[in-house]
Amino acid sequence: MVRHIVIWKLKEELTGERLELIKQNAKEALEGLLGQIPGLLSAAVEVEGLATSTGDMMLDTAFTDEAALLAYQKHPLHQAAADTYVRPYTHARMCMDFAE
């Protein structure tokens, strides 16, 4: 199994209700990919970090193998979700992929 963890820092000008709506939309879109993309075993988005957090949003996904992760990254449904609900609002992104 392969894990794909992403942490996003969102644009600073996003605040209040708008920021919360953006995070909720991203959560629904990314978690909604489960069952639609082959090899995607789990998908969870955390949008309520503690005050000690330096990121605003985190995606934790698991895949059957590295090939499934690579296919997910190029999958049209993933691309549409990222292009609509994540990338326009992102200031910085970090990820770590690893085998379990």
C-alpha cells in the first residue's frame, strides 16, 4: 500500500466564511473521489487543524500501489477537483508519498 499525504497553505487573503466554504468544498470534492478512481483505497481531508498547525488543509490518501497513485494524479476526476476546489486557492503545497 502507498500513502499520499498533502498539506496546503491557502492564500492569506482568504478569511472568514469564504475560507471555511473553500475548505469544505475541497473536502467534499476530494473525499468524493473515493470509489470513482481505481486503486484509491481511502481519502480523508482534514480542515480543522489545531492552532499549532502551519498548514490550512491536509489530504491523507491510500492507494493499492505506486502505479495507482500515478494514475490518480492524472485522472480527469482528480484533475477537475483539484483545478476547481484546490489549486485556485493554494499559496503553497507540500506532499509526501511512502510505502507502508
